[in-house]
Amino acid sequence: MTLIAAVIEDGKVHMLGDTFTGFNHVKGRDTREKVWQAGDKVLGGAGNVRSILAFRYGFEFPLVPEGQSDDAYMRFTFPAALREFLKEHVHVAITNDSEDGNLALLIGWRGRIWCMADDFSITEEVCGWNAIGSGCEVALGALWVTRDLPAGRRLQAAGFAAEEYVSSVRGPFTVVVEP
């Protein structure tokens, strides 16, 4: 019930989030933005509202250990710290021996887009854009079609397309840019 989309332009990540909320088959718009800046990162969250808010307002990113690559930090250090934080402050479900934090993230950091799935696995899309949430498939198509346009127009097209075709995506949209 979300759209978070991101593109890289001129070495910076631009990220868009919608405002849809849904409870018991009732659609609404939330005043809370689903994309935000935290230090040198831009972040967008999809999934359980409680997990997103705990992450946004309570989680402190660990320092990058000296000598650790960005890739190792994002794929090992960060998800391990977040997993422990969510276990302590929210809930992490275990189903078929797999952990589920009820939280998916897009993370823009150092000109790269990282995606964390509900099971804390981290990937990095090499094409320069990505999306998560219920509107991701439509948004990814729009981002591909608009790949020669500026970041702002691409994100706008992705948001409008997803809002048009996915019932759980709703504007207005918020855009944040990596510092």
C-alpha cells in the first residue's frame, strides 16, 4: 500500500513517496511522509506503519567500521543492527525459519540505491533506479520509459502512473534529494 521510487541523477539519489494509508478497507492520506532525509541518506519505507515509524524516529545508523566497504556495510552491518533494533522495539516474525521485519526500504546513500526486503536482505539495482511497495511494478515501467528525462519528471511520471493504475497508491507525492 505504498509507492517509494528512486532514481540517480548527477551522483545524487532522488526519492519519491506517496501518502496512501489504508485500514479496514478505508483509504486515506497520511500527514507522515514516507520518504525523508537522515544525515547523509535519503530513505523510504513500505510495510507495517509501526515498523516504519520506529525505524524513522528511533533507529540510529551504526558508524561505518574503519576499512569496511559501503557494500559490506549495507549488506551486513546495517541490516544486522536494524534486525536487532526491530526485535527490541517492534516485532520480528519468524515464519518457516525466515525472519520478517514487516518493513521494506529504499536507501539512497553515496549516489547509490539500496533496497532492503522484509527479510533484511539487501540488494543494489545497477540500472540507476528502483521502486518498492504495491505500486512498484507500474512505477518501474514508467521509470524505464522515461529514462532519458530529468529525475524530477521521471519520478512524477512514476507516481502519477502508479496512482492511476494501483488502488493503494495516492498522491500528493513527496520528493527528497540526497544531500
